[in-house]
Amino acid sequence: MEKTLAVVVVIALVVLFGADQVRSGASDHRYKVGDLVPLYANKVGPFHNPSETYRYFDLPFCSPDHLKEKKEALGEVLNGDRLVDAPYKLYFQGEKDSELVCSKKLKKEEVAQFRAAVIKDYYFQMYYDDLPIWGFIGKVDKEGKDPSEYRYYLYKHIHFDIFYNKDRVIEINARTDPHALVDLTEDKSVEVEFLYTVKWKETNTPFDKRMDKYSHSSSLPHHLEIHWFSIINSCVTVLLLTGFLATILMRVLKNDFVKYAHDEESAEDQEETGWKYIHGDVFRYPKYKSLFAAALGSGSQLFTLTLFIFVLALVGVFYPYNRGALFTALVVIYALTSGIAGYIATSFYCQLEGTNWVRNLLLTGCLFCLPLFFMFCFLNTVAIAYNATAALPFGTIVVIVLIWTLVTSPLLVLGGIAGKNSKAEFQAPCRTTKYPREIPPLPWYRGAVPQMAMAGFLPFSAIYIELYYIFASVWGHRIYTIYSILFIVFIILLIVTAFITVALTYFQLAAEDHEWWWR
């Protein structure tokens, strides 16, 4: 069942990303002299909060009579991209000097709108032939000590420096003219002429290397040193845990096994202590076994999803500014792997002698999706209220609901039916007693919450440096591209988690606490 699902996922992803490559490269990115190369304005927002973005023309720039929006894939919309034709016309190898975009009289309200944006350090983002461009829309002159003496300026002249190799665009930089400014300090109407200049230069950089400059920042020597330090730190943690576990297993358990093997009679006469004392209770089924099985199924699905994402990252699908590829992959792979959740949850539930497998299947389907749905509703409502690009259009919401209804749910049910019919039995190595043994009073640090904190500390210490870089790319302007190092840290995380789980479970059983399942 799982092998079949894995094959289906791989085929779907190849088709999906193959189609995406064809769609975005329909023109093959080759141009003749004088061809109009597509330039799209994407969004604007405060530099210090990259998660807060708005449509480019929400600010009163020169806008065409009919805004032409670019058709976007599902991942691009989820990513908050809203591409429209920009007012600048950049022809291949066509130079322009102080070309007029438009003359516009800014009303008082529009001046106040631009001023508020300048105060918040607004930047703009555009895409030229799929290459990202950024720039600030204005500046604050803080010559006076008092904020009331600050002056606010709007940049009105953009310089585009474009590099080409034969018939292809390789690089583009946008810079604003620091001398072409419009004073926005006072609340009064202002006449503005928006201008742009285009310069073309030839380069020897090949087309397939044009995205490298965007990933170099995370591959700089001092960054790599930090990443390798993180890996060495994690490896030391693994070695310490390995030694710790080896000591426990070799000293404590080996002695017990030898004693039981060579002297069974005397072992029976001895009073049992520690983990041996509760052998008749260890494999007693956990409380809330339906929820337990659902959590196991959902966790297995998310683990499989993570592995597929890593595979795609390592083969180079998520190159910098491949807009929305990660979000598309997350939605599609999650939908296609729901059968794994259904199979594992129902199979394990039936092993625990559960009878209502249909309810267990519904619980599995809702355990992750339902909290995610409520969180999405809240965030989307906030985004709609602020008119931010993070707000999903109604059509996209319908598409996601259809994917969940027509793909995720049927595969979940099929997986559940396969799990129910798998006829797997729970085979405990020892007989469970009829009545549960009373758990002796335990010190506070053996409670669930302190043990969770202890179990979480070591895995967190193994990955916290990588987490910093991931969060800096999710909520900041950094770009994360060193997936190979992330994969090594992920493997170390799995090992550390497994080791700390074995150690803490052993200590729990040694303290005669047999309720270990949920831990």
C-alpha cells in the first residue's frame, strides 16, 4: 500500500513540476533585439516586516487604464504573490534615458499615503523575466533631532541596469536616483513626474547560473562555518547520548538478562523490582486509543511529507525565487499521502482492539486539518481586513477545498479500508494482567510536563542554529538554500529524538510507571 502511494506521489510531482517548468519557460527566455521582456510589479510592504505585503498599485503610482494581472499557479497565490503588468516598458537591449512614465498630481490623501509608506520603510518588489528586483520607494531625512523636523521624500526616478548574454537576460538591478526626490512632508497637493532609465550591459555569465547570486548569501564562508559548527554540536550530542544509552543497556539490562538466563529458579524467588515488577502492565492499551492511533497516523503522514520535500529540495526544485514551488509541493504531497495516515491509524487502532474504525478515520482526517483550517480562517480574515496580499482569493480557497474533498478524503478512506483489512495483530511479548497495578507516588520531575521539557531540550539544542536560519528565511529577507546541511541536521534530530525517547522511557518504567504510551 505504502509503496504504491510513494510511486503515485513521485509520478504526480514529476508531472506537476514538469508542467510548471513548461508554463514558466514557454518563451524559453530568449529574445530578439526590441522584444518586450515581461516586467511584473508584485507587491509593496514595510522592510522590517516581510510578512506584511500589499498590492503594488495599492499605493498611488502611475497605473494603466486596464490592470492586466498575470495568471498565477496555486503556489504563487499561497505565497502572497499578486503580479500585474508594471508601468515601465523594458525592451530587450533597448536603452532609455529619463523616460517619462506619467505626470501625476498627488492629492493630499495620496501624499499622506506615500508619506506613511516612507515612514514605515516601504520597499517594492518586481519580476523581470522571472528575476526579482527590489527597491525602496522613498527616504526619511533625519537632519533635525526632533521627529517633527524630519523630512519625507519619494523617489521618482528608477535606474534599471540589465545584463544580457546573447539573447537572454542574466541579471537586473534597480536603483533609485537619490537626487530626484519629491517632498512629502507637508499635507498639500504635489505635482510629480515619474521617470525611468534603462542601461544594458553584456556579460559572460551563462543563463543556468543567473540565479546563483540570490543563493550566495547563505553559502558565504562565515555562514557555512556556523552551519558546520551546528552539525558538530549535534554530533557531540549524539555521541554523548549513545554513550549514555550504551552504559545503561550494557550494565543494567545485561546483568538482568544473564541472571535470568542462568538462574531462573533463584530469579523467581527474588522479589521483582523496577521495570521487571510491572511486566504485566507495560503492554496494557493506552487511554483514548482512537486519538492515539489518529495522532500516529497523522504524524506518519507529516513525516512522509517532510521526506518528499527533502527529496525535491535536494534535486534542486526549490531554487531561489521559484515562486510558490514549495507551497504547491506541500499541498499536493499532503493530499497524495493522506492514504498513509488512514492506513497506519486504522491498522494500529484495530490492533488495539478498537471497534469503531470509521470514527477513528474521521478523527485522523480532522486531527491536523481542522486546527489548520481554524487558524487559516483567523489569519485570512485579518489579511482581508487589512487588504494584504496574504488574503487568499475565493477561487483559490475553492481549489484547496476541492483537492481536500476529491483527493485527500478518498485516499484517506482507501488507506483506512486497507488498514482495517490488514489483519495485523498486536503481539505483546508477555501477558497483560487483568487489573492495572497502582503507580507509586513519583517526584515532580517525573511528571509528564517536566519529562516533555527534558525530552525537547536535547533535540532543540541539536537544531537551534538551523532553526534560526529557517525562521530568518520564513519571516525575514534571508534565502535558505543549503538543503544538504539541513538534511544532515534532520537525520541527527531523528537520532537524538529516538535516543532520548529510549532513555526517558526506560527511566519511567524503572520508576514502576507503566503509562508510557502517550509519552
